[in-house]
Amino acid sequence: MFTMNIRLLTVAAVVLLVCLASGCISDSNNTSSNNTTIGNNATAINVEEEQAERTDNDIGTIGTMTAIVHNFSENDSQSTVYAIAGDIITIELEENPTTGYSWKMTYSEGLKLEEDKFLEASTNVSLVGAGGSHMWIFQVIETGEQNISAIYKRPWEEIKGTEDSYEMTIEVIPESELIIDDGTVIYNNLEGGFYGIVGTQDAKYDPINLPDELRTDGTKIRFTAYPRDDMVSFHMWGKIVEIRTISPIL
């Protein structure tokens, strides 16, 4: 528990410093509250999405979006995730330096390393040779495809190709390409049945990650989403999207 608190405090402190430096925290009065962040272990720095004032002609455009923290572990290796500039990426991998092994991390220029530290395992007794985990915290600073790669090896050994490795691709889209809309969750009986979203001006969205708690026909929602034009669906209904944040309209 003590180690977990240290990790949370570390991430929170770095995120606060990053936000203060980049100006991602503001006092906008025109916000949607109680948003839930969705997808790849994402949590919000500030769960309010700052929204520009909209008219019927500018659905899909946004103002300054609040940054989100995306948390990843060994289980997320080989993943492709979506983000926008300003978001925070944290990766935590198991590591035991006493064996001589450590992670060698490389990353794209579009990512800024904010924190790089070893976290000792939580234990009531100090054990010689006990391992822990290594944490890296990045801020996304450029759009386009970004990559993170790591290999677990002893520094003096040659790479053999059999080492444990970690790979991640981050598709950073321009903020202007994000979808922001209000809509209604509906149940479609097509293709075995699925939930979709009908937005303003009858825009149809086919979300790949609609939360279970919002899968109720007629639920009014407010959401932001990444367009997933790289995907196809047998639903053949609406635009495929990956939800970034979503909240019910009460």
C-alpha cells in the first residue's frame, strides 16, 4: 500500500508540473462534468473536457481538451493506442536490477520523458535481491505515429533476439480531428444486436468501447472520441469510433 501511494503521488506530481508548464489546466466555465475516461487504462488529469462553444454547423470541432493519463503495463505490449498532444503516458514494467538485468528504453522524439525511476517492491521485510518495477512517464508533444520500445537485458551482453521486449505504438491525432458530440444510445437489432450512438444532426456512431453501464437504450450522453477509419465492422452502421471520454446527460 505504501509503494502504491508513492507511485500515485509520483504520477500526480509529474502530471501537475506538466500541466502547469503546458497550460492544460484552465478555468473554463463551459465544461461537461462527471466524464468517464475510456480505453487503454486511461484516467483523467481533470475529468472535465473543456469545450468550445458550439453551433449546429461546427459539430466535431473542439476547444482545448483536458489531458488524460494513460497507464500501461507488461500486458499492453504490442498495443496500438490513441492520444492527443498533451496526454500523459505512464509505463510500469517489472524489473530486478540485482540480477544485472534492466530495461533499456527508447522512444520517439514526439514523446518527452518526464520521469524515469525504479520502484522497490512493497514488502514489510527488506529482502536481499528483491525486485520491483521501473516506471517511465512521458508527455505527448507531437502528432503522428510515436513509438516506445524496450528490451530487458544485461548491459554488457549482446542482443540475441530472445530477450523479453516491450513495444507500443501511439497514434497521436490532431485535436481538431477528435469527435465531440451529444447523443443517444440506441440498440440496433442488426447483425445479432449492438449498441450505437445517434448524435446531433442524426450522426451515427459505432463505438468499439461503449461502457457496459451506459448500454441502455435511450441513454443521453456527451462524449469525445477518436475516429477509427482504420477499422471495419460487420455492423455496417455508422462511423466507427473509440470513446475517449463519456458521461450521461442527467
